[in-house]
Amino acid sequence: MKGKALKIGIPAFLLGGFIWLMMGMPPYAQVGYGPEQPIEYSHKKHAGDLNIDCQYCHTGVTTGKKAGVPSISICMNCHVSVGFKEDMFTPLDKLAPLHEKWDNEESPEWIRIHNMPDHVRFSHAPHVNSLSKPGDPTKEVCKNCHGDIANMEVVEQVESLNMGFCVSCHKDKRETHGSRINCSTCHY
């Protein structure tokens, strides 16, 4: 009797633990994670106050798997002429590290905040393209997973991005956007 209970109990326990991890608390669910970046950057100022859309800096968001982190040249499109002291030659103290990287032909090593486990196949492009309306800024779609970044001084993860979160969204969008919920949609 004891051996039979172990043969059934242990696999059931392991399966339950696996499901709990995938649906509830994976190690990737770092809600509240908002690391200090190598260069201070305010999404509130840029995406909020200045109304710069996500895809201006995150150029792969409508075309690729990853949204991409901005290269220094994207920053410098504006900051070669914006953000200087009264002498017009000295960058503001906040922007000095950015100009130093530019002068040294280096890009900042931005710290990734939103990560998916390796066994999940996720591409930004189909999500952003199917959920956005022509002419609308991508930031409205980005809010679904990333929160209201346009009002964040420091970006932090606001959703778990675990399997339960994704499946719930796919179910909600099934009728209106044809989202699939079979396993092979997200898993290799």
C-alpha cells in the first residue's frame, strides 16, 4: 500500500509543483523589478511628457521577436542638440554619461527588465501588430504587458508575464483577434 501511494503521490506532487511554477510563481515573475540603469533615463519624460512612442527607441517592436534596446545613436538623434547647459557646449550633468559613451563610440549596457524563460517562444511583432490600430501609438498596446511606462520615472516589471498571465490574455483576445491557446503557440 505504501509503495503504491509513493508511485502515485510523488509524480502527482511533482506535476502539481510544475503546474504551480508555470501558472503562478516562476522565477521569471519579478514584479517590482526595476534595476538602476547605467545611464539615468526617465520614460516619464520621454514617453510621457514628450510623447515619444515606444517604437522610436525600441525599433524592433513591430518587426521582430525582440523590441530591442536603443542604440546610442537613437539617443543622440535628439541629444546632439538638446540637453546642454547655457554655454551650449557642456551637456547637463544628467547627460554627461550619455555624451561620454557617444564620444567613446560605446553604447550603454542597458539592463533588461522583462525576461521570458528560454522555453517560451515570444515575438513582439505579432502581438503589437495584431493589437494596434493603424495610426495609434504602440504604447497603448505595450501597456497590456509592461504597464503605463509613460508614467514611470524608472521602468519596473508590473506583470508576472507567467503562463497564467499570457493564457488569460490569449483567452480574452480569442474572439476579437483570433489568439490561439494551444501549447505550441508559445512552446517549441
